[in-house]
Amino acid sequence: MATCILTVALDTPLNSSFDYRWRGDDGPRPCVGQLVLVPFAHREVVGLITGVGDTTEVAPEKLKDALAVRSQLAPLSTQWLALAAFAADYYQRPLGEVALPGLPRNLRVAGTVNLDRALKKLAKHGLVHDSAPVDMPVLNDAQQQAADAIGGAVGFTPLLLYGVTGSGKTEVYLQACAQVLARESEGQILILVPEINLTPQLEGNIRARFPGVMLATLHSSLSEGERMLHWLAAHQGKARIILGTRLSILASLPQLKLIVIDEEHDPSYKQQEGLRYSARDLAVWRARQLGIPIVLGSATPSLETWHHAGSGRYRKLELRERAVKDAVLPRVKLLDMERDKPKDGLTSHLLAALRQRLERGEQSLLFLNRRGYAPVICCESCGWISNCTRCTSFMVLHKPEHRLRCHHCSLELRIPRHCPTCGNVDLQPLGRGTQRVEEGLQQMFPAARILRIDADSTRLKGSAQAAFDSVHRGEVDILIGTQMVAKGHDFKKLTLVGILNPDTALFSQDYRASERLFAQLMQVAGRAGRAARGEGASVSEVLIQTRYAAHPLYSAVVRHDYDRFAGSLLEERRQAALPPYMYQALLRAEARELALAMAFLQAARDCLVHDGITINDPIPMTMTRVHNVERAQLLVESASRPALQAFLKAWLAQLRDMKARVKWSLEVDPLDI
């Protein structure tokens, strides 16, 4: 075979495409979409072939030889390469930095990869788990209409499944999937969930509903060997259903026929490091590219999705009632902490409600989105507080571990025996985290079975699922949790939700804070009363402790009125020229000194002028210092997405030529400003 030239994409931060010579012997000519081992600098790396030709502009003496092509693996499809190319172009990153991290690590590292063994294992055993068939539950009229609309959709059809908590959206997904699988003999379905801890319950439902159908799961908790096996099952088209978190949107799915995004509003779908992509937005683009339906499900849709549904771009399917007969939405009540002063963080009304549930053998959930024992400790004598020495944040008290811990840089210190400033030994915790609430409840209800679920209590692999299983088995009376417990979980015996300290989000400088708070409150409120109310059972309640009971946001929560609340927020966004009526990009700079970061951003602001683009002044970030690195940001806005994209391309070329002692990054469509 004649020598040819391979254009190879590598995972490098700047130029990611390089030409290599392929000296063919008797083997087949390499093709686009294959992985290849090449020399780069002083090491060997795996790259992706994006072009095969006979000529190159690289001088012959500088052209290096490619070492080996991984021919055992079927080439990645042109559709997948187009997806990676779109993501690279839209998010202004090199192609290799997008395409290669989306592959299992075992495929993209140099060295010996026993791909043959993995392929043989997959061929022999597969990922099918036999189980007894389960009958499809009978849907109510609204559910059936939604399932039929999804299952019968043809071509690119974006559908918003807007259903109150407990309305049976998951059952609609499953029955729509059954219709698609029955119609498409080799079709694949991708189901996205926002968090890893939501996968086991849904995975169990899928396996029970579709015995004999291969299911692949893709998320970061899998071992590298497991992830490669599941990815290969999807890549070969053997896995008919693929369940995963945001990274699975970049999986190779040659027979994809339907995409489902559960809890589409969740900010976890936006990657916050490296390639800052939105899995939800890429999923919509992928559905359009392939001409297939996509379902975005939520009880509290993002304002962008709600806006698209209102303008007719998305079709809205509504589930206004709970799926279980006689199950109703919980009654929401506001507890004014100015009138009912809390004791150990809990008002007398909430304590009485907890006591009533304990007497009736029902479960309660206390939601506090703040882990640790207390947000800070202080000295009442001189005013010293436990600031982090490396960040502009507080050191959080973790009493069981006898440590102060920064949740931003992970710095840990022993709890001081006395004030570092004045020597006072009487240091006091301020505020409450989940550990302190747990301690107080154990003292007030010593006979109750109390369980805390947060990032601290579920660090070990499998511990989160074990904790949730104990709740489902009825082995817990009072559950204390952070946002980990707020969505997706169906606790049959839970009749009371108490929400502690939600007020801080009301006064955030982030314009998305009220949208996120409303969604969080509605989601956690939806954990109550999901089963049919039995004789003598308590009325399901959600009790919100607040000092601002007259705030319009809480009034909307009491009425379960997302429609009107979302409409008012959209009008505010329109008047303020904020997304979804404006498109944004955020340039961040990091340096050892804030002045250096600010100077770089000021130079970036002045280096290019473009009509229709607003470049705001640089400002320090809200969390200015993290791990001894100072941070600042610069916001760019435009009413036209194409105009913003054109500007960013020209602007980045200028920025790369600037010599500055800063680390900088660009994020398109930022969620946190």
C-alpha cells in the first residue's frame, strides 16, 4: 500500500490537528474516525484521524511517522465527528480537546490496550441482565397521550414534558421507549439524568421493564474497564438503551432514534471545567442533526426551554396531576421565623409536625443545602472568624471529624483550641449545617431513626445508594439532606418536608438565583405525598421556614404556580436584556495577583471592537481568590448568536497572541456570572 498522510486531532489546548506519515505495508488504508498512536513532543499519544490524503504542507524532514492504527475498533461515524466538530466550533475549543476526552480513558492512552479481550468479553457475555418481565402499568389519559406523542414522533421533534412532581414522567419515558424499540429493530435510546445517584433507581426500572434488552450505563463512577465495556456496547450498536450523566451525550451511538433528558433544568448538565459544554444543548443539536425526537422533562423547566415552548419551537406535553390515584400535591405552608422563633434551627410548628409523623410511623425530610456542622466559627470577644487562608471564603466546621474544611480548595485544619487573635477559648459556631441539625434532632428525638445524606456521609462508593435503599425500606424516620435528596427519589412513606434556611438565595447577585431556588423548592417539596393517602395517614405537608413570608417567590411555591412565576421571570429577563433574550460569553483570568488578571482583561476588552457586541468592564469574581489564585472576569453580550460567534473567533485569535502571565479561559453560554 502506498504511503499516505493522516491529519490527526490531539488533545492539546491550542492547535489540535497535526499531519503524520503512514507507511502502509499490506494492511488496509486508514480511514477517518479511527484512533491512531503517534509521537508527540517526547511521548506517544493517541489521536483521532480526521483526514486522509496524499499531500501535506509540512516539510518532509519534519514529518513524523504514525505508529499504529487501532483497527480492531470500528471507526467513529461521520455523524459523531460532526457532533464533536460542532461542539468544538461553538464552544471555541480545539477539536481534539472535545473529541478525545469523550472516549473511555483506556482507548485514548498510549500503551497496550487489550481491546481484543474487551471485545471478546462483550461478544460472549454482553450487558444483558435477565429478569422476570414486568407488566406495563396502566397510564392515565394525560400520560398515555404524552407517551403516544413521544413514541409516534417522526423527524426532529423537540418535546417538553412538563409535569408536576409525582406525575409519572418516568413511566411516560419508559412506555414511549417501548414503542420506539418495538418500531426500530436496531434503534438506540439515550436517557440522560443530571446526577449519578439518580441512575440506580432508573436503571432498575429499565432492567425490569425490558428484560433481555442490553442496557449500557455511562458515568464517572464506573471503573475504567467498566466504562470501556459499556462504551463499546453503545458504539457497536448492541446496547439498545444507554443511561448516563452529561458525558454520555458525547458517546458513539450509531443507531440513535430517541433522546430523553430527565430534569432538563438541572445546572449539572453544564460542565464546569475544561470544555464547558451544555449536555442539554448538545442533545438538542444532536437530535436536529439526526432528525429524531428529543424529550426534555421537568416539573420546573429552565426558562430557556419554557421560552422555546411558549414561542412554539418546542411542543409542550402537560401532566397536571399526580400519577398515583388519590395522591395529591402536598400542602405548602410558610413558617414565619419572626413570629415563631426557631429553637436549634427548628420552629415549634415544624417540631410538632415531626413529632406527629413519628407517632404515626411516617417519614419526614429536612432539607438544608449546607453540609458540615456550621458555616463558620467565631470569637465573640474580638470578632475573629474562621476565614480560609487560601480563598475568599470561610472554613466550615465539621464537628464529627474535628476539622475546619474549605469547600472550595479542600484545605483542612484542626479546630483551634483558642482564638488565634485574642486567645479567647470560647469559640462559637455560627449558623447551621446538616451535621448540626442532625445533632439537635438526635437530642430532641432520641428514639427516632435519623439519617443524614450529603457529600460528607456518602464519600465511599456505593454508600449513597445504600443510604437511599434504607430510606425506601422504611428504616429511617427522619432524613436530613442536601440537594442530593431533592429530586428523582420516590419515598413512599414520606409525608412531611421541612425546608430550612432558603432565604439566602433571595438576595444573590446571580440573576438566575430565584429561578434555581424556585426549582429547588418545588423539587424537594415533590418528595412528599407521592403515594396514595391511606386511612388515618397525615396530610402531606411542606413547611418552609423563612423570614420573608411575603416574598412573591414563596407565594408562587405555595400555589404550585410555576406557569405564572416563569412568565414573570421571563418578562424581567426581557426588560433587562438577559438570556434567553441575550447571548453571552465569559472570559475568565487567573493570576497570583488580582492586578495582573484585571490588566489582562482590560487589554482584552480594548483589543477588538465589533458592531453589535457589548463588552462590559472587567470585575473580580464573587469568589475572588481560590487556592491562592486571584480571579476576575469579563462579560461579552450580543442580541445575535451568529454575531457573537463571529466575534469570539476573531477575538480568540487576538487573545492567543497576547503575552500575559495569566491563565485564561472562555465560556460560551455561562450559567454562573
